[in-house]
Amino acid sequence: MALIVSGGFIPDEQSGIANNSSIFYSNASEILSNQISNVIQQLGIPLDLGLNYQHGTGGVNVFDVAVSTQLFNNRVLINGNIGNDPYSASSNRDVIGNIDVEVKLDNEGKIRLNMFSHAEDQYSSYSDNGSGQRNGVGIMYQKEFNSFKELFRKKSDAEKLFIKQEKERIKREKKLEKEQKRKQKEPEAKN
């Protein structure tokens, strides 16, 4: 039965690998997370949502909510999570969170602005600001290449033409997909 419900075998308690209640809570939170994500996707909301609950030892349970989305035609990427602090015995915080925002500054997405705010964990200590939170901003340049020579070489006119044609082809395909989705929704709305 465990194989059907959880997609895996549950170890025997005598094995010392895990206790069955933690596996149950983990699988239940994963199923709930998948169902919520399916509903959100069916509503057409561009949001990925993840829930995680771990029944902790020593009375400290861990609960996390992760959110990810892409906005403005995939030009802004947002990833974040928030949850209780499992290390709160050593700090004054009950809730912690991390957020990463990436903004593509050019059309190709080679130049990006990165912003972040991360909470300290059990392995790090941000004692310089006393808040337990590290914030930052940076600019990133990204380029794909197969050799160092290719990294510094400018594109030929033929390569530029090919890239332009590929972008136009992708744009046409996206437009066609939108029209097909719209046509599929029209008969549903009439019913």
C-alpha cells in the first residue's frame, strides 16, 4: 500500500532509517503541494508553489513555503521561500525567508540585475548587521561559448541573421499557440 500512496517503500522502524510519521508528513505535504500547484496552473496563474512539512525531533517541526514565478514575458524571475526557523533556539527569529529577484536588462538576457535577501542558517553567521539577514545587489553578464577563442570573437553576419530568424520563428510559434488556446477556450465559454 505504501508503494502506491507514496511512490516508494517505507523502511521498517527497526532499521533506524526513518520513522514512519515523518515519512507520512513529508508525503502528505508533497501531495498537497502538487494539488495546489495543479489548481494554480489550471487557473492560468504563472506561479509555482511548494509546501514542505517535516515532523522534527525534539519538538521542532519545520514548515516551508516556496514560491517561484516569471513575470513580464519572463524578464523578471522571482524565487523565494519562507518558513519557521528550525534553529530559533539560538536566535530571536521565529520566521525566516529568502528571496532572489533576477531582471533581464537586455533582449537576449545576457545582462542581468540580481537582488537577494537570505537568512542565515546553522552554518553561517551574519553578525556584521545583527539582523541575521544578508542582502545584496549585483550585475551579471552571461555568454555561452565552446572555446575561449569563441568567447572573444564577434558574431559574423550569417550568425546574426540566423539568430534573428530563430527569434522570429519562436515569436511566430508563441503567437500561434496563443491563438490556438484562445480558439479552444471560445467553444468552452459558449457551453
